Amino acid sequence: MGIEVNGKTLETDEEGYLASLSDWEPAVAGVMAEIDDCELSENHWEVINFLREYYEEYQIAPAVRVLTKAIGKKLGKDKGNSKYLYELYPYGPAKQACKYAGLPKPTGCV
Amino acid sequence: MAAKKPEFETPVIDHDQLVPALARGALQHSQPFVAKPEIQEGIGFPGELVDNWQRVAVDKLGELVGKSRGLQVYLDSCVKCGACTDKCHYFLGTGDPNNMPVARQDLLRKVYRRYYTLPGKYLPWLVGAQDMTEEVLDEWYRYFHQCSQCRRCSVYCPYGIDTAEVSMAAREIMDTVGKGQKYCNEIIGKVHKLGNNLGLPEPALADTLEGLEEDVEEETGVSVAFPLDVKGADVLLVTPSADFFAEPHIDGLIGYAKVFHQAGLSWTISSHASEAANFGLFIGSYDNMQKVALRIREAALELGVKRIVFGECGHAWRVAYSFLNTLAGPFDFLDPRYPVPQHIIEVTHDLMKRGALTLDAEANDDKRVTFHDSCNVARASRMGNHAGGQFSLPREVISSVCNHYYDMPANTIGEATFCCGGGGGLLTDDLVELRVKGAMPRMQAFSEVTERHGITHLAAICAICKSQFSKVLPYYGFEMDQVVSVHQLVGDALQLGSPE
């Protein structure tokens, strides 16, 4: 399986996550969002950027609580809650936003 | 943006409906992703279907039956009485007759009969015996991944047939021939490599715990520690890694920390054994289950703790309570005055009884609560020192911190509890239709108690149940945040600071 981004075919797994982290570029998020009928706003990008920064440091996506806290600091307290994140990413902020950010899917009892 | 509409219909909750109409093949299409070769090989199985897989499968079945007298009895003794047929949540939610426990287990039983019973060898057509074929393997893969090994059917079986054991055997045979399930097997590989299901490395765990210390201090003004890898601590807390990551799990972790803090117990989490879950159980693999369990022993020895306490995780408690000593014992280096292992509910319950915690149940007056008994706790373990303690202790804990507690109908709780719909290694997005439909009986009971008592929250003591309910509650018209950790309720009612 794969997705077409800027003329290149990038390999993805069964659920649409990038097979290789290093394949990611900002356009990847846009293409994946289009598949889900989603239009990426600046606020979506705040989440994606934070996930990528965190992943770079810790090799894992942040806990939902860490993410909500960070987004609350950036976008205002009223947006620092999981309800808002689920509005942005209805398939679940951890899973859907990780996918757009090119990160692997969080596994386990989550 | 709105989530795309699901490609299936959520069952309608009908309080009068006891048994669904049969819908042959209703979930014939449901099967989880198959594990890739590197995942399979990482946990000791062939990467893909081996050449002579029929022979290997039949031999493995013979080996399992030879090793486990129990399994043989379960395969031999079913008389098709039908008592189990309407007891499985997946049957009740889908109407697929292959999800009647007797029919599902017969998918394996017919192969057993063909190769290991006299009539099956000579007169297979007379006794419903069948060759191990590709079609059979495919059916196994579909329907043994539609059993959450919850063992509700076993409660009603007059012969006490443990159907979960049959499902585990089927999954082990499939792994042995090279056809494993991606979700479970990828996770087991992560535990071997990184110590937990999430794949959470030590620095990330340390950062998360530090963040929680800040949050709790900000919220309560009290400095509550979340210690990691502290040598010489008294208590090693082994908890599902979802407690470090997901909601509402993490609020439960905060609750445990507050209890330890207030009781003055020295405790620690281990980065080496940063996972209570043991998915080796789900795939019936003793080797993997033991390897996962041994991490806990290693961590306990390395840190020099005196007690091992398990956090809120259903099947982990089954493995811990029933098998830990045989898998990773003896634990003679721990303090003999405490049970090995102990459940966090037992710790909190004991402290409450002794008056060591100051509780203000009014803190939870905004909630009307019911409790979901997790299947592995309910039917495969115990708490406290009396029969049924696994039912009474959690309820006593909740009732001590909530003024409004009500049970769901009696035939849906206690040992008759319904699975959340996501247990047994099925908590994965590729099985979401199965999970939503299988949740129907629990949602039916929850909706009944909601109508009768105005229930607002569903409390649980299992990471899988919590994630599953967060996912499926909205399908049934509820809110995802109506599920809470029992220790979140405890933590919110606990008065921190010096006792007056």
C-alpha cells in the first residue's frame, strides 16, 4: 500500500501509517487528511508540530495529557482539553494526528 | 471535520430483546490484520505460513492436548446442550451463529475429532469430524478472533468447559504455523524490547511522571511523588502502560500515587517492568507469557522491593493472581506479611478499613456511578481473603468515595459480567465493528441503570475496558468521558495533607 505525495509513492501500512518515518514531509499530512475528508487548519498543524517535536526527543508520541497541556499553552486554556482535540481529530488525537505527523501508531491498551 | 460514517450499523438497544435472530455469516468478514514476518519472528514464531502447515497444525494440536488434560476434557466433554448459546456478547451483538460458544469451539473440536478420536478417524462424516484445510484455518482466524476469552459462557456450562482455553489453543496453533495476529504479537515484541506495550522508552516515562508531579502539585498544592526506578522502595507498582498515556487511565495512576502518598508508603515504578499487561495469555503462548512475567521478577530483585502491587488491569491480575508464582516465582525474597502479588484495590481497601485515609465522598457528588466487573478479575481471580472479594472490594472502595452508587442488573455483573467487547487481544481498530457490536449487552445494562438511577459514570478497573468504553460509548449515544478509573474516584475524594 502507499500514498502519492508530490509525485512520489510512499509506502504505508494497512492502516495508512507511513512505513518509514524519514519519508515524511508536510505535504504528507495534507494528502492523508484529504483521504479522511479533512481540511487541515493552523490548529491541526499545532498538534502535528508538537507531536513531531516530542517524538524527536522521546521516540514516542506524548501522553494525551501532555499533548492537551501543550496545546492549552499554545492555543489558549479553552482548547487545552481532549474534547477540543477530538473535535480536531475525531478518530482520536493520538492515533489520527500521529498518522498525519508520520509517526507510528500508539499500541497497547489505548 | 466529522468522522466518516462507519460502514456498519450499531445495534439498537432493546430492553425486551433477550436473544437476537440468527444472522448466518453476519461477521464472516471480520478478521484482524495478520502479523508481518518480522513481528512473528521477533516473538519466536515462523514469519509466514510454513510449507507443511496442515501437518504442523495437527501435530501442535496433539501436543497441546497431550500436555493439558484440561484442554482434552474441554474438547471431549461437550454434549451440545446449548446452555452457552445465548451467553456470548459477540453472539448477542451480531446474531452470527458461529459466535455461539459451542459453535466457535467446534471449529477446533471438529479437527481434533478427525485426527485424535477413533470414530473421527474412521467415520468422520458420522461425527462431524473435518480435515485441517485452508478453509478451516481461515475460519479459525476469523472466529477465534471473535472470542475475547472472557469465560462468561463457561459459567453457564454444566460441564465447566473453559472455552477461553480452546480459543487460546487455536491461536497458539495458528502462531505455530505462521499465521499470527498483528495487534497482539507486535505488542508482545515491544514488551520484550522496551518493557511495555506502548513502546514507551525510559526518558519518555520519566518525563510523563515528572509532568504528573507538577500537575498534581498545581491542582492540590501538595507535592505527591511519582517515583521511577527508586532502589530500596517498599512497593513496586506494576501497572498497564496505558496508565502513563491514555485517558481516563492516567487519572487512575494519579489516584494510586495519592493513596501511596497519604498512606506514607514508599513506592516506585520500574522502567524495566513498566507494564502489567501480559498479552502472552491472549495468544496462549506460555513462553511469551513467562518471558513477560520474568521482567517483573527481575525488576523486583533489582530494586530490592518488599511488595509487588498491580494497578488497574484485568488480565494482568489474572496472570498475576493465578500464574505469577509458577511463571516467575518463588517470591520468597518479598515481605511474607503481604500477599504476593497484591491488587491496588486491596491496598486501598485495607487502608480505608484501618482509617488511614481521610475521604470526602462529597467530592464525587456530581457523579452517579456504576461499576463494570472486568471479566478476568471476575471469573479468574479473587481479591481479599474471602470468596467473592473481587466483587465486594471494588464496590466497597467506590461506595466509600461516592455517595451515589448503583449496580447494573444482576445477570450482567459479578461472575455473570459481560465483557466490554474489547478484551482478549481484540482492542484494535481493525476489529472496531466487532468491538461495537460486542459491547451491546454491556451498553444495554448501562442504559437500563442510566434510565432507572440517572447514572452518569461507568467505573472500571481494567485498561482495556477503559479504552474500549471510551471508543464505544459514543456509538450508543453516551459520552466517551463517562468511563472513569476507580482510583480517579478515590483520588478525587482523598483529603491530602496531614490527618487532622
